[in-house]
Amino acid sequence: MATRSARCHSGELVLECEGEPRKVSMCHRLECQRRTGSAFSVAAFYNRDRVRVTHGAPRTYSRDSASGFPIVFHFCPHCGSNLWWEPARLPGLIGVALGAFADPAFAAPEQAVFIRDKHHWLELPREMAMFECNPPPLAASTAVEPSPAS
């Protein structure tokens, strides 16, 4: 089984993720934009038992998510990079910041969430599942059709 390493900007915090992610998701929620300093966030979601810290000790920050469930963010105390998060809404999964893998060949996101907050200049692939806000846990049948401006 393949193992991938994700690390923070300073290299002081490192995760190992076993196997392939369960899903890769792009989030346009304003809070995710603020957290990343970018126009969107991309997460690779792994089963919790497939992720382990191999170097360093994170600090955490917790807040309620849009679904009302808490979410705990883990970040490097040295450089501040948010490396992974634990959404209570998805108790079996851990979201890992895709950019922390520094792998241009990593799988593309299969869905975009909170597209109501998406920047107008960003065009998403038409075949990507898109959701106005948080998708239900089994999201396949509730994707929205992108408008010509999406």
C-alpha cells in the first residue's frame, strides 16, 4: 500500500497517509478562504486509522463548522501551517491539506462545496460535482448543475 507524506512549510510537522484518499474535495466557503489565505481549500480525506503524525507536535484550534458540528484544525506551532483537520460531521475521516503533499500528480478534486462563495473568475470542470453549500453525507444525487458563469 502506498504511503504519502504531508508536511508543513517549515518541515517541523509531518504526517503519513496510507493508501489513497477516500475523497478529494474543494471548498469555497469564506471561512476556508480565510484559513488558507487562498480563493479555496482542497482537502484529501483519509480514514482516521490511515493517518499518523511522524514528526512534531501540533497545536489545535476548534470552531463550529457550517453544519453546526465542531471541527478541530491542527497546525504547526513553528510556522503556523494548517496541515489537517478533524470534522465531527465526518467522524471516520481526517482532511489533509492537499498542498502539504507537494505532489502535482495528486488526484484532482471530485467535488466542489460552498460554490455560492466561489470567486466569479474561477471556472470549475463541468463534470465536477458541485454543491451550493455542505453536501449531505451521501452526496451523489444532490449536486447542482453549474450555471454558465460557474
